[in-house]
Amino acid sequence: MNTSYRQFHSIVGLIIMTSTLAALTGCNNVSPTVNSANHITVKSVASTTSALPAIQSNDLGDNVSADRFSTDKVSTDKVSADYATADYDKRAQGYDWVGVMVRAESDRQIDIKVRSRSDIKKPTCHFDGKATLMGQDTAHGMIFQSKVNDSTTFFQFKDDTLIIDSPDKYALNYFCSGGGSLAGEYKKLAEDLEI
């Protein structure tokens, strides 16, 4: 295989990977550039850290797979923690809240338990499941996926925030009562979740 043929396939692979990441995260203005014959880099004009817009518009496609993202030097221990909705800080005042307990199961899999306030109210959400690592990068954090209620669900961990989302919003409503949903943003807690 000659050098220019290999460089061409490297560029094509970079474009496919960049496009897939852009579709997954809603970053529509990421473009590959070639600095020289031997160096290829990705130039990011601007980016967004939220995967919600792309997932809501179902831009993921069927060709998203874990082998397209970096899984080198990954530690699921980095995301092992308890997370909760913003109202968790107001629980003493009686506010309802939802919490997510994430624990590393292996280097590519996490165990997820979703619980809601049950001390003064009937629990509104309950879910137990596992998610597998899709990949990670600095701009988007770590992204895991799982089949939930026959739909793909994404768990994005970045900057002490967990975002849960799915192209099928109703699939995540199944686990909550009163019109609630597992979809949303959860902040990492400094202490264990008080159930």
C-alpha cells in the first residue's frame, strides 16, 4: 500500500469519525484540516457540550458504534458517583428529586440505579440497568449507551454533570410516574445520595 493511499484513507477515516462525533453531540462546525503531508489534525471552530439537540432530532443514525470513538486509557471509576437533579439541594423544604447512582462494573460497563424521593412522597422514578462505553474525548466527556425499553439511551458524563437522553423520549417516561422522565441533567454529589 503506497503512502498517498494510506494518507487518503486516514483522512477519510478522520472525516467519518469527526462527522459521527459531530452528529452525536450536535457539533456541526467541526472540520478536518491537513497541516502537511504527514500531519492531520481536527480544527474545531466552536462546539457544544450538550448531546441533547442531536439526540432530540434523531441525528445519530444507525452507523454509530463504539469502535468509532476512543476507548484507550478509560476508567469507568471516573464516573462512579451519585448524581441528582437540582431540587435535591432543596429536599429539606419538601422538593421532589431524582437521583442516579453510578458504579463501575468493568472497564467498559457501568451499573446505573435511578431512585427518587421516597421519605415523604411516593417514589416517582425507579430504574436499574447497565450501560456500555461508546467512547470519550475532552470536548464531550464519556458517553455510554444502553437499550432501555427497546430504545437506545445515552449517558453523557462531562464536568461533574450526567445527561440522560434518548431519541425516543417516551421510552424514558416508562420508569417514572406523573409525567416524569429519566431524561435530563443530573449534577454530581459530593456525598452519597440520601434515599
